[in-house]
Amino acid sequence: MPIVSHKGKAMPESPIRKLAPFAEKAVKEGKHIYHLNIGQPDIKTPTEAMDAIRNHNLDILAYSHSAGFESFRKKLAKYYAKHDIAISSDDILVTTGGSEALIFTMGSITDPGDEIIVPEPFYANYYSFSTQSTVTVVPVISKIETGFALPSIKEFEKLITKKTKAILICNPGNPTGYLYSKEEIKQLSALAIKYDLFLISDEVYREFVYDESEHYSILQEKGLNEHAIIVDSVSKRYSMCGARIGCIVSKNKSVMQTAMKFAQARLSPPTLAQIASEAALEAPDSYYTETIEKYKLRRNTLVSGLREIPGVKVAMPKGAFYCIAELPIKNADHFAQWLLDKFDVEKQTVMVAPASGFYSSPEKGKNQVRIAYVLNRRDLKKAIEILRQGLEKYKIDED
């Protein structure tokens, strides 16, 4: 009988979605689930984007240019200029989500067996994309005790080999919510230049920063043009996860020309979704400020509630809308499944993402979960109380 590939077998399951069968079973049993496991915002998509879809006058849903609409890329360049990132439309390639942007980036800069250094815990699909690209992820471990701050540059240098092609960061971070400081970005930039590496920054949560903090992009760093590659997306910024529109941004012409060959092979990004995404750029500034304020209040509600649960440790996120919580248990994978399969409070339970799937180092994150604070504050409070009661009951059973 024909068998699947070794690469296929090596593809990891999503720590975010692998518990879906248990969630589906719980719903069939009449349970209500508070979803803390997935970064699907409940914020409304800008009306500008939705109106553009409703009011389009297309007679044919045709291909776009492989790099995306020129009008869209020009508006994106203006958007980046507002964030002190000086680029042209030629420095942008529109992709089918930030996921495709990462896949194209890895395909453009690595060969089989090459290595990319990534601070962990990291967005789980980085591991999936690297597996597809036959690239090795080399983790440098950040710790909850430091709020998942950037590890020492010396720790990065220890891991650099002849196979190292890039350093990949997420800023602000998924799953940690950590926001890299300007000084930390400068340290990474100097390292990339010293060892002639690419520095890839996943900046899809750029707007979501709190406590008077400011986001500093790698493309604001002088002298890094040939090394810097930004991965971006409309998914979180405009609550348009289903649009599947992202982009690669880089001033490195060789990288962009190579990525274009990958883009041509998949023909074009989605036409209707580009129309919506281009229109979303017309959303007023109030759309961002109101959204950011909502997430800040939710973050405060979640973190304060979690810290009141005995034995729970959580770092205060500086950006995005996630946090990693360390629980007083041995196996968060089992606990997350148990919450769905064996536990409820008045027919209500919670769904979390086991954090082990956000690490590539064995045995790391076993007692941690990622929580997305994308629910309203009332529901967050209910979810925290259910989690508290669940931990009490689970610990008794575990012991």
C-alpha cells in the first residue's frame, strides 16, 4: 500500500485546533464553551471593508496581478509611512494571508537543512511552515520569569552555525504578548549584520500595544535593508481572519524577485479579499483606538483574574491579545482535553490551547496554556471562574 511522506508524518498538529473533536462533542452534549484557545477577534470588521464587498461592480471575478493590486500596494506603502516605515509599493508582495508570506519567505531564503533561530515559545505554525520548507527551527528559550523578554544575544550567538540563514521573531508576540523594545531590535539587527543573516519580523499585531508602549519595526532600523523582511496581515488588525490577505515587505530586491516566482506559481491572491482589504485601509483612526482600549481592559481583567487563582503564574502582555499562563498541574494537554470532555459548571466550560505546541524543545511548556483574550470582559470573568473551579477539581483527581 502507498504510504505518506516522512515530511507529512512530521507535520505537527495544531495545538490550537487539535482539541476541536472534543469541543464538538461537548457542544452536542449541550455545553457552552468559552473559547480562549484561538485568536479570532469578536471586533467587527470595518464597515469600509464590508461595504466594498457588498457594493463591488465586478462582472468577472478575475485573477489579480501575482504581487496583488497595485492600488492596494500603494495604499499599503502610505499606511507604513504613517508608522515611520519608508517603503514603496515595489517593496510589497501581497500574499494569501501571513501564512503564505512566511512560506514564501522561507522558500526564498533557505535550502533544505538550513536553520532559522526562533525565540520560543513561538507561533505554532512556524514549526509547520519550516517542516513544509524542510528547514530546521533552532529554539532560543525565553522564560515566563522575565515576561518572555528577548534572551541574551550571547544565547543567539551560541546557536549560529554555517547552516543558519535567519532569525525569526514575532513582534508583538504570539503566544506570549511580549513587545520587543527598540534596544532589543537594535541588538538583533546588529547580530544579523555581523553574521550576514536575514532578520524576519512577523508584525501582524503591530497596532496592539499597551501602556504607552510603542512598536519599533525592523524596517525603521537604518542599515538593515538587505537583511530585513516583514511578514504582515490584515487578519487581526481589521478583524478579517477569513479574508486571508497578508504581505511580504522587504527592500532586498533579490528576496522580492524570488518571492515573486512563488507568487506566480500560485497565480494570485484572492481578488474579493483584496478589494475588502484595500478598503479597510480607509477605516478611521478611531477604529484602532477603540479596539486597542477594549483589548487593554480585557488584558487587565484576564491577568488580574488569573493571578488570583492559587498556583497560577502569568506574565503581563505588552501587546497582541495573548498570554501564556503556567498552571499548577503536570500536563496541560490532558487538562485542556479534560475541561472539554469531563468538566463543566452548569453546562459551561472553557477551551484553552496547550502551550507545549508552541515549543519545539522537548518537555517545555508542559504545564502552560496559551489564552487569547478575545472575549468580552463579562465572558472572560465567567471563563476565569470556570478555569479556577476546574483546576481545583482536576488537582484533586490528579493527586
